[in-house]
Amino acid sequence: MFEGVKINTGEAITVVTVNYNTADFVGLLLESLRLLTKGPYRVIVCDNGSKLKDLRCLKALCKDEENVDIIFNQQSASGSTGHGEALDILASKIETPYFVVVDSDVVFLHKDWDAIWLSRMNDRVKAIGTEASGNKPKDFPTLYAVLYETNSFRKIDSSFLPNMETYKNGVYTDTGWQVRERFLNNGHEGETLEIRNTREYKEGPFRKFTSVGEFYLKGREEIFVAHYGRGATGGLPKFMSQKSAFKILGRILAWREARKEKKAWFNSVRQYLKTVSV
């Protein structure tokens, strides 16, 4: 399983994700794919230099998954640069007509999500997926979960690598920025799922959680994707600002809150999956 990527030409999509000490989140992502994906699919996970304990967990989660492969990379830098490196490696492995780039702490939440997304691709629309958060460009889907037409992606000859120097100066050049630019410059369009963050939006199924991104097809009220955020840290940054008065004590308290919410998140998602997978 771990020596190479198996190919089955009957599969329409390949789902690719990067693991960096997020094996438990990868496991939850795989659960959502098993329960809610309509067509045959393949998954490729690129481990990006995780700790041994997490890597063992990842292998254990994937060992009985016949359609899941693990490849390995030792990232040259942390953060967005390392993530972009791994995504470029994963993109080079695609042999299916479509592929999905997804963050490891994302879950799919709508039955037959793949068939619905594929049905919305056409001569103009070559990508569909999540809208960017904050003040980032919203005219084309960007990570957290994006379905691309493989041939169109190959033709634009792009990279997922960020440009961290310009990004630090306020220009949106984070992971996947070049993919967006080249798709648009080549006359393609993308469809975005509207983001509703639980900081403000209190009508969705995960409203009790701190800063979770819920994503909806525009014009529809069924949630398709959720992004927990900061998977490798267990959500710690969500709580640090609330506990900043005493640095050491604040970090301990923030860790406790993050661990508690992370456990609740896994339980809540699994319960939700049961209701929508029937």
C-alpha cells in the first residue's frame, strides 16, 4: 500500500490531502468520504514529516483502506511552504479526470457531494469548492476543499507553492494563489461554496463550536463541507487570545479548552454523519 499509487481508471476522482501530525483528523475525513461519496474514488495522503506516533496512527487508520495510499515527504519548511510542496507532489500523482485538494481537518457532510459537484462542472467552470475566508479573493475556490478538472489543471501548469514575501506584505499569495490566477487568466471560472463562520453564523449544525467554517452551495441551505481549522494544533490558536493575561497559565487553560472542543467536534461530526448517510 505504501510503496506507490494504485490506479483504477474506473475512478472519477482522486482526493488528496497533506498530513502533518493530524492523523486523527485524516481518519475523520476518511469516514466522511466512505459514508457520503457516491462514485468510486481514490485517496492519496502525503505525510509531510509527522512525528513517529502520528505516523504510526496514520498507517493504522489506512492499512485496511484499499483505495487509500500514503506517500512520504520531508518538508523543507514549515507552514504554507511545506504544505504547498506536498500538494505539488500530490498533484503530480493524479491519474483521474478530476481531483480534490482538501485540508486534513475538513469533513464532507452532504450525501453524494461528489456527484453534485461534478454535475456543476462545464465548459466554463473548471473548479468548485470552498470560498476563502476573511478579505481574501472570493472569485475562485481556494483551499480548504476544491475539486479541479485534471486536464485544465495540467494545461495551466501551475504550482500550489505560496509566495511568503509578498503575502507578509498584505498581498494574497498564500497556498494555491497561483492556481487561482492561472485558471482565471486562461478564461476559466470557478464556483464557490459560501462560507459561514460559526463566530457569527448561529443557524448551522456546528454553531456551538468556536470559529468553524461551514460551507454551503449558494442558493441552498444544506451544508456540504466543514473546516475545523488549525488541525495540527488541535485548535489552540482559537483560544489563546482569550487567555493571554498570564502567558503560561493562559496556554495551559487554552490547551484544555482546545482539547475539550476537539473531542466534542469529533463526536458531533460522527453523529451528524449518521443522520445524513442513510
